[in-house]
Amino acid sequence: MDRVPAAALALAVLALAPAAPAAARAAPAAAQAGCSGTATASDVTCGPYADHSIAMSTGFNTYDTTGCWAHPRCGYHLAAPRRTAASAAPWSVTATEPARNTAVRSYPDEQQLTNNWCGAGWGGCAHPADTPLRGLRGLRARFGETMPHNARTIAQAAWDIWLSNAAHNEVMVWVDNVHRGTGGARVDAHAKFAGQAWTLENYGGEIIWSLNHSESSGTVRLLPMLRWLQHHTLPGQKTPILPADARIGQVNFGWEICSTGGRAETFTVHHYSLHAAAR
């Protein structure tokens, strides 16, 4: 929480990838060669990937990263596919964070930029833009991850969705919660999506959908959760949480890590896909 968008971070690289098209927004530099690295001086990034399991992936806008936004010299080790692989998964990060720390220190994630919208889909135009919610008829993700579940770990697996044209420009979706609780957020509402119970939380303007039980794999329909926010208000407010013209700039999946008990622990994404359909 309280971090800048991942795409805005300065990231270390293992080798350079081909330059992104001029029309694309500035994205993290790419890592290469295996792909693995340890964040001793700055973040490590692998990619970009042309991920066949992600609707808007082009080979220029899909990355795996250590995501040490609070302390770039975190020492995390990232292991991911080589850039020529057909998927950004499987990938893993081995992290060490102090015992009993409850503040978010990092967000290792698979990052997907969604700023290549061209009116009826993604890519193929001279002036792409962030993806409009009103232009979608579907957005769902399928995931499989493992993270430590023990007395010392404090972390959660989650999507981090960044939006433009919205005062609340960050929406997180938590699915696997280990000792985070609400993370200090205020509980504002409850709702069901696809038969599952979720809690809506607000952390200083950051919106969080938290699954009422933990899951390490499954399918999450993200679009109904975002549309719900376009039709509901927060307590004491008169306008919807998200406006009708909200646009998605990134859809990322990973873990917010607070503590590993002072020991090295490994977090792994085994498989991941992001399906999107235009109206």
C-alpha cells in the first residue's frame, strides 16, 4: 500500500529487450537470459513476454519483477522464464523480511500494462490508450500460486489494478491472506461475486476487495467487481467509487509482503492467465 505504480519504478535489468513501440507508455526495462537475478542494487525485472494466456500481452508489456518498492536493495531473488517463452509463468521470488513487521515492504508481481487499447481490442493502432471499463464485456483471471502459511509470514496474494480517470486509482483484490487481516483498512461493505463472499475495504483511498476465505488457485471475475464500484458509493460520499469513464492502465498479480520472520521464504506463481473480451 501507499506505493507508486509499478510501471513508474526504475528497474534494474539483466539484458536489454527490443525497444517498445513509440506509441506505448514508458514501461520497465527488461531482463533476459534465463531469467533470474538478485535485487542487490535495485529491482530485477524479467521480460517483456508475449504471453499467449493474457489478452492484451504483445511482447512489449508483460513483466515479472521483484517489486521492492519500499527498499530496492531488498536482496530478493527472482526466477522466471526466459523472454522468448510463451508465458510469464511459472515464476517465483525468494524474499527475506524482518520478523513481526506489519507494513508492506514489497509487491513482487506479474505486471500487465493495459494501455494498448485501440477501440475494439488491444494493439494495432497509432494512438493506444488505457482500457475503458465501458469497452469490456469480460475480464477474468485464472491463477495458481503458493505462499508460506506459517506463524511468521505476514503477506497476501492479490491483484493490483491501476486506473486512470478515477480519484480512487488503485483497486486491490486479495485472495490468499496470511496474517494480514484487513491490513488496517476500514470495512465499508460486503458483496457476493460468482457465489463467493467478499469484503470491501478502504485504506486511505485505496480500494480493496478481500475474499472472505483464502484460496491459492481458482478463477476470479474481475469485471463485475469493478462494475460494482461504478454503481456504489463509500460512506459519506455522493459519487460512485469509480466513475463511468474509468480506464484500466495495469492489471498486476503478486504478493504484498510484510514479514517472512527474518528467514528466506519462496513465493511461486505456478500458472496465470488473464482473459478479456471487448464489447
